[in-house]
Amino acid sequence: MNSHDKGCLLDRIRGAVEIRIYDETQFEPGRCCNGGQYGFSRILSLKGQPPRRWRVEHHSTSDFEYCRVCGSFQNNAEHYDSCNWTYLTDQEVRKELSRITDNPGADRHGEPAEYFEIVAPLPTKSQI
């Protein structure tokens, strides 16, 4: 990714309120719920303005208990009370998205294993 693309990516990040990152490196249909070949995702939600911080929420295709705060396969009350949300800056988010863009890897079918979508853009001044 060249410096212009990285600048555009940072502009897109600054214009969003949510980013979804998917990891299907191990995902396999038929085994993605309880067979050990799960898909994972992280939802980054914009919190605070300013300073801008992105709260990371974890998800899995697994049927098993999965903690949305820390991304581990446990989610009982005692565990949840000991977890802390992770927050990222715009620069940390850009670095992660650049890494995925530069090297998405491939799943078992040759499709990108990691990808993201930038959703819920904030309206621009001309749209208000």
C-alpha cells in the first residue's frame, strides 16, 4: 500500500463510526459452529469525540461461550467482571487495516481470509 492509499484509508477511518474486521483463516462451513474451524470478527465502534477511540468487540461463529470483551472462549459472570475493553486510536486502526490490505492471506478456497468493511459513515457538511 503506497502513502496515498494510506492517507485515503485514514480519511475513510476518520469518516466512519464503525469498522468490521473479519478473519476466516480457519473457517470451514459445516465445522464453523462446533467443529473447531471458526470464523472470527471484531467490531470497532467509535467512542469519544475527541479524543477518538475505537472500542474493540470480539465475535465468533462458534456455538460455545465466547467473551466479546477479550475474545476468549469463556463468558461467565466471573470472567466478564475481570475483563477490560480494548481501545485503539485512529493510527492503530489504520495500521491494522493496512496490514490486512497488504497481506490478507487466503482461506481454503483461495478467497481473502481477512477483510474489513468501513460502515456507518458520518454525514459530510454537504449532506447535512
